[in-house]
Amino acid sequence: MSYRSTFVATLSLLATSLPGLAGESAVTPDDVILTIGGNISPDAPTRFDIDALKALPATVVETSTVWTKGTLTFTGIELVDLVEAVGGEGDAILATALNDYAIEIPMEDAVEGGALLAYLVDGKEMAVREKGPLWIVYPFDDNPEYNGEKYYSRSIWQLARIDIVDQE
């Protein structure tokens, strides 16, 4: 078997092993909780259900927020890992909520130890009325720089769509 054939066979096996990462056809429209567009790899998945997000590298952040009481444990994928997973290239992340609130997050926030796309709070999925199903959270308690309106406004909840864009 040639190197190319082996490579294609491996990719096919991987795609069927990770259904949420296999692309458009792997996620049914009713299960989609996040759509990604803009400057991403043509082969990247653009629709994610919760299982597809959970298949990506998970990070846990314990932090308090100005919207909640006490310290909470957020589990999700760091924006840097999400951008990498979809082959995103651009200057910013345009994040849009279910209610059409949108905020531009500079790509500089997509770093290790930076913004987290949370899908669990204290080990539980978030309902829409609880700021879910997805919430971009910063590790506010770990980095005092994140405690201010600039980062609070980027902490979008009820996230539904991300577009990787170039700033104009």
C-alpha cells in the first residue's frame, strides 16, 4: 500500500471514529450548538454538537465571574485549540450569541491560559437560561488583567456562532 493510500485510509478511519469531527454530515441540524465560519480550512468541521466539542482537548478553569456567585469550575476548549482544530487564520474571532449579540475577540486572546469556550459548569451542561449551552470565559482569578470591562464584554454567553475574520 502506498504512503498516500495509507494516509487516506487513516484519515477515513479517524473521520468515522470521531463522528462530530468528520464534517458537516456527521452532525444533525437539531444537535448543532456551534457553527464556525470565516477563514477556516476547507476540510474543517463547521458545525459542532456537544459530543464533537467534548472530543477536542478539554481544559478546566476555576474562577469567579461578575455574573455568578463564588468560584465555579468551567470545562471546555481553549479558543487557541478550537482555532487550531478548524485551521482558522485571521486577526479576530467574531462571536455571536443566540440573541444576535456579537463581539469581536482579538486573536491575541486565543492563547494558552486565555479564553475558554466552556460547555460545562461545575460538571453540568448549561441550559440557555443558565448562559449556555456555550460561554466564553476568561480565567479572571488567575490573571488580574482580565478583570475589566474589555474582557467582560468578550465573555459572551449563549454562544451560537464563531467566524474567524481579518480586521478591517
